[in-house]
Amino acid sequence: MDRKLRIGIIGTGGIAGAHMTAYKQFADVEIVGGADIVPGKAKAFFEKWGVKAEAFDSPYDLIQNVAMDGVSVCTYNTTHAECAIAALEAGLHVQCEKPMSFTLQEAVDMVRASRKAGKILTIGFQPRYDTMRRKVDGIISSGALGKVYYIQSGGGRRRGIPGGTFVNSKQAGYGCLGDIGCYSIDQCLHAVAYPRPLTVSAVATDYFGKNPKYWPGAETFDVDDFSVAFVRMEGDVTFVFKQSWAMHADSLGDTLWLGTEGAIKICNGFDYANKPSKIMHFTDVNGQQVDSFVLPSRPFDPYGTPPQGDVFTAKVRDYCDAIIHSRPAPIPGEEIIMNQAICDGIYRSAKLKKEVEIEIPSFD
């Protein structure tokens, strides 16, 4: 490309600032436009950042009136699909914040639009760019654990209910499930190539968000602050999902992959011990049980390339490079549909109070 990459930002709320921070670091990228449905918000956003770009009060006006190569979709969850599809249908590449969408059907429609347009649709799971995350993914995907038959997510927040649109179901759709739960699902299932989910039995509660003792906006809180689910997956894989914005505990447990030849455990919660790593690898060697730490080392680089920067910047850079060099989407929508199918299943099961089947429509 013999000119700068031209990027627009749809939705100029909180997360748009992280996108702007990343884009401003790239000499080969320029922000040329943005939109937000709140009148004047996009204009104020660009003034704050000292960026000369066209501002609109409608994403459709931005898409129709500004020449761009791609956009970052930074709107609230329930509008991800409509904004991404509009951009794709206009011939633009799309980087969409997580969660991919609210419903599974919306995610399928996004992928269909991407394929029809022949444009990139990549989803914003920046933890994939973390060095230790990549070490864990590498060990698991190498086959070192044998057949992985059981996976569980852990972690969770002791206290961490966000504000704004995150706790409004009309805008967020989900609560902690869509905010941080989708990250946990991706962490657990990307390394095992996202086996197809079959059924989900889930429970979601809001005991902390609806209690003014713990959350000042309790009277308007109407999403989940805790979710747990049992997911049956293809290949006789069991996935136990847990996530929380608030609880009386330091953790919902460790993140764990059990395989026939070994296991990986990420120790979550408060770190009371001076351990060299929170990640452990369990296996047998020559008939002996070997339990070891996965150390936070970096690959040796004889040419002195600077170490990895922050993961968010890495995510945005990868998106830009995919456009510039005509590469596939770094985190393709076709893959994240499986993540969205699980979120959709958890939501439906919790609402219906029973196990539900997951049927993924064809997007070919």
C-alpha cells in the first residue's frame, strides 16, 4: 500500500480511546472519521485526541461519506452486528470489539456479510497476544496433553462491576458473561480448536448488582453478575464455565485443561506464595510424575527486536497488517462463532432454567 491506511471509529465511548491510543502509534495509519449516536460525542472525541477527522452522529453517515479502508466497531454489544454488517456491506474491513454480538444469529449474519464482501472480520480478543497465553496455547495445541477431555475456566472478580452501558441489558445484552466471560471461553477453547458445543446447562444470578450495599446503581441493574455453566462438546469434551463480577471469594478456581497425557493449570486468585509462575504443567516422564512451572521467559532474539508491547496495541497492529498485506483475519469471525454460540446458550439456558441445545446455522 503506497499510502496510509485509512481507518474510521464507530462508537466513541470508553473502549474507543484504547483503539485511538494504538492507532496513533502507527505512522502508516490515519484516523479519517468517526461516529457516535450521541450528538456531538464523536466531534468531542476527536478534539480531545487532537485528531483532525470527520465526525458524524450516525455510523451510516460515516460509512457513506468518508473514504476508508476499515473501521473499528466500538459500540455497545447489542449494536455490534448492525454496525459491522453495514461496514462490511460497504466494502470495509472490520475489527469488532468483544463480545462478537449479542445473539448467535447476529454472529452468523456478520460472518455471512464478511464472506460475501470478501473483507476481514476480526474480533477483539487481545489476550491472545499475551506471551504466557501463547506459551499455554502452544503446549496444548502441540498435543503434549494427549486427548483433552475436561476444561474449566476460573478466575473471576472479587469486586468489579463496571458502570455505564455494561449493566443495561438493552445495550449490553449480557453482564459479566459478555464483558469478561467471553474472554474466559476464548482462553479455554482456542488452544483446543474450539470443539463444537452441543448442549448447555447454565445459571446466572444478580445478587450483588441488585444490592445497593454492593452496587450504587442497584435499582437499574438488569444483567448477570455471575454465570456458571456445564457445556457438552463434540469429541466427548466437557467444559465447565464460571465467571463473576463480584463474590465473597478470591477466585472461582483455577483454569484447567485435563488430558490423557498431561494437564495444564493456571493458578488463579490471590498469590500468597512466591512462585516463579502461576502456570503449571503436569505429566509423566519415564514412569515418574513430573509437575513443573511454565516459566515467563521470552524467545532469544539475536537481533535485539524489542519485546512485545501491550496486547491491545498488538491486536490493533495485527488488524492493520492483515489489511495492508492482504492476510486473513487475525481472529476470524468464523472461529468466534463458537464462542458466541456458547454465550448464547448460557444466556438462553439461564433464562429458561433448563438445559438447551446449541444449533449453529450454516454460514457457508
